[in-house]
Amino acid sequence: MEGEKVALLLVTVLCSSYAYEVSVSCMMAYDEGGASAVFNSPECHRWDFSTAIKNGTDNCLVATHQGRRKYQEDRMTYYPRVTVPAIGEDGVEEASVGIAAVFDGHGGKEASEMASQKFFDYFLLHVVFNTYKNLFSHSKEHEEAGQNSLKFKGDLITRLQAEELTKDHHPDRDDEKARIEAAGGVVLVVGVPRVNGILAVSRSIGDIRLKRYGVIAEPEITGWIRLSTEDWYVVIGSDGIFERMSPQDVCDILHGGHGKENKTSINSSSCPSSSSSLADCIVHNAFNKGSGDNLSVIVIPLRQESPSVEHKQQI
């Protein structure tokens, strides 16, 4: 009986090169207060998640520019190769994932700075705890929910034709506005729609004084997109990138669709130099088109070669 009691109180999630122990009391803390409760609980292990980061070459392109703002409030983080535990046919297995995020700060850099520093540990913690829960559920429904626990906020573009995979959190979006008004807030147009005439987004980390009026920090999960051989890039950008450019404009830069060839307003001369990366070209085009915000972008090529001329002509 004593052996059974120990087995019930402690579970170890093994993943060859590392192991995470999760106690029942720690699991209860997670269920009641989420990741922050686990990090603050003296009963929970202090894991070193850095062991999950694997070295490896990658061709991720990043660029950032303060733009016309007095301060740079954007922050970025990118880990191209991270090993995480996942439920497979034979139990817990290793899965390799890439993690990328752009944090668009406003009213100061503190919130975006904090989020960028804590994002990786919080992501891994959610993965570990959901894997733990899935070990006992044996439910496909729970398995999918656990692996779909987080979706990066931002604008993602994939395929030769631009495809937006996320929705902007504008206060005047019907569902966002309904939540704000149900909480006693109002959406007023002060230049752009704003919560109580102040905040131009309806979801954010921070902005404590507006949380009571329906502003939440919960990410919007948009689901999984299965990649195919027709997919070329994933782009994550801050609002400044898309203030004066459309997703298709960005797509045209990625595929060399400048000037008259594709009848776009993108100017290849806006790239800093002939050796500039695609990320640099996106940032400088956004700046030259008049964006007044900070500019940050991560470009993740999904294939080694560039799109062919035949592909370009099909855009």
C-alpha cells in the first residue's frame, strides 16, 4: 500500500535526455492558479528548462527598428529547436518544435520585456503539465487540448498567397466589443476604437486598470494549420509592420514580387542594401510607407530553396 501511495503522489515525465517530476500538490496548484502558481509554490520543483534547447543551424531572419517612436518597446524571442515531451502511440515521446514570438509593447517596455523573458519557461511548463494530465486521461480530446494550449499572437503569413492565420484584437470586433460591454466598459473612437477611449487593443499583458472592463490577457487559439509542400514562409510581425502594409504586401517582398511584375506598391529600393535580409526589407518598406510604430518581424523559411519564377507568376 505504501508503494502505491508513493506512485499516486508523484509522476515523472521521462523524455530520454531529461525528466520532469510533477507532484499531485503541484498539479493542484497548476489547476487552481496556472503557471504562476506553480512557479511561486515551494512544493514544486524548479526545473531547468534550458536543457530542452538544442543547438542547430537555422535560417530564421529577424529585424527590428525603433521607427518614429521615441522608444523601442517591441521585444522578440526565437528558439528554433526545442525538445518537449508529447504523447505518442507508445507513451511519452520526444517532439522537436520551434518557438517564436513578437511582443508588441505599449505605454512602456516593461510588459513586453517581462513577457519575452518568461515566455519560454511558461511555454515549457504548460507542455509538461498537459503531458502529465494526458497520461491519465487517455483521451484523444484531452490530448489535442493539451498540445494546443498556446498560440502565438501576431500576424502569420504562409504560402505563396498571403493567408492571415490570426485575427487582430481590436476593441470594435464584434465578439471583443461584446465582452468589453458585458464587463461595463465602452468602446470609443479616439483616432481608432479604444477601450474606454484609452486602449487600442482588447487583449494585452498588463493594463491592470482596464482588466475590470473586459481587457483580458488570454491568447486566442486559432487551431492547427498543417503545412504542405506549397508553404514557404511563416512571418510574425508587430502592429507597426501592418500599419501601412497588407499581408499580401509582405508576401510579395518574400517572393521577390516587387514593382510592376506583380502590380504591387512594394518598392525593392526600400531594402537597405543588396545584401539585406527579407526581414530587413519588410521593416524598411513598412517604415518608408509611413508606419509610425515600432517595427519588428521574424521570418521563418520553411524550405531551403527560393520560390521559382513559375511559382511567382501564379501569385
